[in-house]
Amino acid sequence: MQQILGIAIVLGCVFGGFVLMGGTFEVIWEPVELMIIAGAGLGAIVLGNPRHVLNEMMIQLRKVVLRKRQSSEFQRQLLLLMYELLRTAGGGLKALDAHVEAPHDSPLFQRYPLVLDEPKLLAFIVDNFRLMAMGKISGHELEGVLEQELEAIHEELNQPSRSLHKIAEAMPGFGILAAVLGIVMAMNSVGDGIGAADIASKVAAAMIGTFIGIFFCYGVLDPISNMMKQIVKQEMSNMECVKVVIVTHVSGKPALLAIDAGRRLVQLNIKPSFAQLESWIDALQQQGA
């Protein structure tokens, strides 16, 4: 709903204002210039990024379009999954391996489908719970390892939004490129005996390229790039939560305190209270009784 509202505001103010000034949509409809600008931008993205960055960009763009916000239910499932894994890890590596080796087949993980639908988060949980269960690393050492891993993940996940932002900044230049080509065609037609009015019309059409480039930069690609950054920030928040839970537990704290330490890193708009966390755990224990 918020996306639709934003799109309506941008389109309504830009094109609505143009119509109020007496313009018509036929004047700004230049499909060839649109093809030049959009094609140049797409080609630059493909040329300037390796395949894995392009794949991640498509994944993040799909999330932008679908815009599935993580709810308090997702946080409930994540925190309870952490709690169950901590209890299971108390039985040793063998007890934990039954779940982390094949999480999609594990009845424990299957109770938390929203977490299973997040492959990066799931891989982070599985890898690091296995590392924790080995019991050969201190809390301080584990924290250092996880900090480095999170830094590398953050760098990789942010690369698509940075690349898209650079293309957004280049869009006005691509618009000028299309405008220059249009001006060249207009000047080339002077010798064909056409009138001044027709030449002025061709020049005006050429200048639409500049408008398209600027509009794509500030009205389309830059907002999308910012939304991708927000998605990455949300994913990193979940991984930070998992990291703090594991490190706190390895440092010798009981499971409930470790889960509460992770709860404190949940985004404020969906952050559960400690009392709510306790009620979730109590309900879980009653189900297992």
C-alpha cells in the first residue's frame, strides 16, 4: 500500500503538473529515446557486475516488488527457534546434528516455516550453531569470527544497491546522450527543406531524453536502491540477533538470557517485550510437557 501511494504521488505530481501546464502525453512519449536510455542503463549494470551480484540484485528487486515486511510473528518464530536449538545443543553435537545437517527435513525447523523461507538467515543459523556445539571456541573468539562473517555478508548484500545507485547517478548522463543524438538528427534534417516549426518539434522531442534520464534517476532507481538497502538492513538485523544469542550462550549465560540478549537487537517496530518473550517460551514448554 505504501509503495502504491508513493508511486501515485510521484506520477501524479510530475505528470499531473505537466498536464496542468498545458502539456499532452503525446509530446513526451518518445519510445526510441526511452529504449536508448533504459538499454544503456541495463547494459551498464550487466557489464559492471559479476553474475552473483546480478543474481542477488534480482532477488532483492523481487523482495522490493513483493515488499513482504517481517512481522512480530517472524520474530516469534526466530526467537523460539533459537531457544529450542540452545536446549538441543545442551545434549551435545550429535543431538544438534540431527537438525542442522538437513534443516528442511527437521521437525524442529519445520515448526518455524517463516525462518525456513529465509535461506541466508537459515544458512547462518545452521553453520554457527554447529560451530558453537563443537565447544572448542570461547565466547570472545566466537564473537570475533562472527563479526568478520557478518561484515563480509553485509558487504556482499549491499553491493547490488550500490551498483544500482551508481546507475541511477548515470541516468541523467544517458538522458543527455539520447538528447544529443536527437539534436544531431534534428540538425541533420535542416538541409531537407523542412520548416522551422518541424525542426523545433524535433529539438523538443530530443530534450525529452534529458527529462527521462533525470526522472529515472530521482524518481525510480534511487528510491529502489534505498529500498534495497532497507531490506539488507533488516536481514542483517536478524543475523545480528542470532550472533548475540550464540555468543551470549557460549559465554555461559542460560538460554533465556541469551534469547533476551538477541531480542534487544530486533527492530523497534516489531520488537517484543521481555514479558511477551517469556509468554512465548512458557507456551512452548507447555506444548512440550
